[in-house]
Amino acid sequence: MMEAIQTPISKPSIRWPILPDDFVLPDDPVENIDQPLLAAALRQPLTAFPQLMEDAIVVSNLALCASVDERIICKAPDWMYVRPVNPTGSNQPRRSYTPHTEGAIPQIVMEFLSATYGDEYSVEHTEGVGKWYFYEQVIKVPYYAIFRPTTGRLEVYALESGRYSQQTPNEFGRYWIDGLDLYLAVWEGTHEGRTGYWLRWWNSLGDILPFSEERAEEERQRAQDERQRAQEERQRAQEERQRAQEAEALLERERQKAQAMAEQLRAMGIDPEQL
């Protein structure tokens, strides 16, 4: 493991207020069309597991907020998983999320690097609070992943002794993420019309969590296999019936042959029972 940054970091005054309804959130545009696809691809396989989705926030670009030295700071990770969270108590969609007040600290946040990256690695903590500093020193998110979709490079940092340390993947190139109890790794392929590098999940047994279309294909293949097995069973049963009929016919021919021979012997004055 490699500790990413060694410089001392001052301790800010941190509070966890709920944002007022009139608080103006930053409205930064999505930098490219890949980011929503990458975020959706991380969320979609989790929806098949109620234990991962119940009372959880699995979202991209939702403002993650805290008060730092009496200033409200909000960052919108490209992807975030939080569980458990408190219900909002209203039908209005969440505009933001404040840990401790509204629920747990996020288990993991992710950033997808674009050509103009920089804030993902920033440790600035004076007037402008960089994402790295915010996730590490303010929110204290246990896992922070930084992914380059164009090259497939993934960096995973874990909070250890209050600082982020870069993690080493296992022999399959996967990173274990506590809280989800899943592995995170890079996968190359085509999904939703995009061919390239993606982030995907694997379970503790090493099985990839399939996309919905992969689950549908697996179900289709299973159904086809079941139909094939049923057809083979019908064919075997038919062959068994045919063999039984042939055996019965052979026995009948042998019985008739024995009966004819017995009649011939009787005609000759010989009792076949005495033979």
C-alpha cells in the first residue's frame, strides 16, 4: 500500500446541518456522455439484491454536504453508495445528502476522470475545499475510487489512520469494498451501446454481478437448456417405450413359437410336458 499524501493537514471545524430549502446548489454540467452510463452500470446490477438497495442511496451527482469552518461545502461525486439513510419524510426528491444528520457516511465515492481533471486529487483546504480533502478529512469516506474511462486505470484508496492509502488489488485485479461486501474492478466490453472500459462488481465467490441484459440472456439460455433437456427426456422416454414394445413383441413371438412346437409334438403323440 502507498499513502498518497504525507503533508500535515489541519483539522477544520465540521458540522452537519440540513441544507435550507433555498440553498443554491452548484449546477455543474456533466462533462461527457460516458459518465452517466458508467454510473448507471455500477448501480444497475445492485438492484437485483434487495439487501444492498433497501434504505440506501445509490446515485451520481448528488450533493454531499457538510459545514466546514462555518461554510457549507457541497461536492457531487460521480457515483456514491450510502447505507443506511433516513427516509426524507416527504415526497420531494433529495436535493442533497448530509451524513450523520440524514444517515450514515457513504461507504464509497467515485470520480470518473475527464480531460480536465484536477480537483479529484486536490488537498486544498483554505478558501476552496478540494474533493480529496473533503472526502478524506471532512466526510471521512472509507473508500475513494478514481477511474479513467479512456485508459481503464482504476485507483482505489482506503481510509487508514485518518489518511487515504492507495490499495493493491488481488491477483485478479479486484479491490474488496467493505460495506458492500463486493469486489470492484475494471471490465472491458460493450454495454448500452458503448464499447470500452467499465467498472463492475464481483461477489466474494468471484462471480461477476450481471447486467440486466446479461441476466435476461442467462435466463433465456437456461430456458433453452431446460427445453433441450425436456426434449431429450421425451426422446429417451420414447426410446424406452419403443424398446419395451420390441421386447414385448419378441416375447410374444417366442411364446407363439413355443406354442406351435408344443402342438406339433402333441400331434406326434408326444406330451411336451414330459420333455
